Amino acid sequence: MESNLVLYVDDMFHPSIDERVVDRLLQNPNSISFRYFEMTGVARETLSKLRNALLDHNSDKAPNITLAIAKQLVSFVRTLPKWMQRTRLISSLAIAVRDILLNPSDPNTMLFEDIPNACGVSLEMDNTAAGKRLKNTGQSTDQYVDQLTKGLTELRTAYVSKLEDIHQLLLKSLKVTNVDNALSTVLHTRAKAIHGLTGDLRLDGFATHLSEYSQTTEWLERVAGFAAKKPCRDWIDSDLNIASLEISDLCTRFQRAEALIETMGRPIGAEALTLVIGTGAKTEALMKTVTVPTECRDEIVQISEKLKAAISDTNVDDELLLVAIARIGEEVISRLSSRDGEIDVSSLPSQVHAKSKGSKRWQH
């Protein structure tokens, strides 16, 4: 008898007694009610497939399987992050399933009419003297279970996936190539060098978050919330784009600060290089400053050795080699600047400057 009692709050099915139930009970006792749940005729095949696909091990032994499935589905969607309960940046299937589970009706109606309709499946019903009875329809049942599982999986993973997109944007913008156990130490070193030196409070806050880097959802929520200037729980869909744009901007400002500090001779956990190339009759200079993480040093050395080996195999005059290297550099700078939306062009004498810490100035 007890297993067939269903809790309703404001005439909506509620899976269990929680803080919301207590709060509503204190505000308005008439908003809380219990109703006897009588399971209508349900095809054994349909119920079995739903049970196997949706119930955990403990719920699988519940006396009322239909009610156990309904409770687990409603509980699941109500524990989703608040943004996931509002967003429209997911598939229409996931939205439809979520909205039904957030405003559940009678468990039978929800499981065998509302959600199947949202999944684009019509489960055939027989009219009997006792009421409607679900037919054994194998193909429709399989389609229903598959679509429902697909929608639930998207609801379960979409939030973390969106945060991971921001994570990858951050790493790419900071030119981080090796994501390993040492990454937190590398970012901590880089952030410590920047913090408090630019007078930019937003950049200092960003550096503080970087110094606490960890590959966890909680850290991603903190840095994304900082970027959007709003906690993730209060996000609307446009805040996701705001966070991404702000992350890109903060990373750009962070690297500019690193390049500046490098010219001051301070270690930052990354190497900055400013390259100025002026070629051709108009002698227009292409300028580009890049910051390369220290962990990429070995890869840079390998590339440099390959280039030197290729050059040493030729009998070309050194000055001609320098001009050829400048031409290549010009193409690379133009490509990078076009990608980043940045390019500084100014008139210089017909010369090539390659400036970095400890480098020589070349002229032709």
C-alpha cells in the first residue's frame, strides 16, 4: 500500500520529500497531497526494457517498477545544474524530455504518453473495461527506449561538455600544448609572474584563477563564472558566449603582459619573442610578438636543428639565406596576424630585425 502512495506538490508529481516539500508545507499545507497510484495495464516487454535501461541496481528491486522509474527520472532532472534546466542550447529532444520531467503529471501519463510523444513515438493503447492498456509493440518500445536514453544522455553530459569547450579555448589561447600533471605547476608559475604587475585588476583576478588550475568541473565553473561576471548557476544562454569572448580577451592580455615582462628580463615560465621583418620596395615592417610556453622548448630545439641541417646542406651565400628566412618569416607573421586579427605595419629602413633575449641583430 505504502509503495503505491504518490506525493504531489501543487498538483505535480514529486519523487520524494525534500526541502521544497517542507517549505511548501509550511507556506500552504493544502499544496501537499498524497494519492494512491494504481498502475494501469502495461505491457511486460515495455516495462522490462524501461527498467533495464533506466533503473539503478537498488531501484530495480522496488515493488512498483513503474513508479520507481518515474521517481528516478524526475529526481535526475531536478538535480541537473540550474543552467541545464533552462538552456535552449541542446537538442529539441532533450528540451522536450527535460521540460516534461520538470513539470511531471501522473506517472503513468508521463511515462507512457507524454515522454513517448516527445520522443516521436506513439505507443499503441487498447481500451479495456478497466481503462487503457498498453500493447506489446516491440519496435515502438525499442524506439521509445532508444530516444529517451539519447535525450537523458545529452542532459547528463551537455553542461560538462560546454565547460570543456571553454577549457579547451583557454588552453589554446594560452598556447598550452601539453596537458599533463605538470600543467598546474606551469600555469601557476606563469600566473605568479603576471599577478600584481600590470595594474589590471581583471587580469590579476584571471591570473589568480590560473594559479589554482585543476582539471575539475568546479574549477571550470569558477573561471567561467569569473569571465562572464556571473555564477554559472545564474547563467542564461548568452552568458556562455560572453564567457568565451572574455576568456579569449583575458588570455590575449595575459600573453601581452608576459611579452612585456620578458623584455624586462624576468622569468615567466614562458619565452617571448618579438620579430620585426621589413622586405620589398615599400619596406613595410611586419611585427609579431609571440609567447611560447617553456614546455615547448624541446620541440622548438628539434625544429631548429632540422632547419639548420637543411640549410647546412646548401652552398648558398649567408646573406641570401637570411633574406630567404625573412621571406618565410613574413609569410608566417602574415598568417598568424590574419588569424589573430592583429598586425602592426610601419615604415622601417630596408632591413630585417630579429629581436629576442640574447639574440643578435641582423641587417642586409
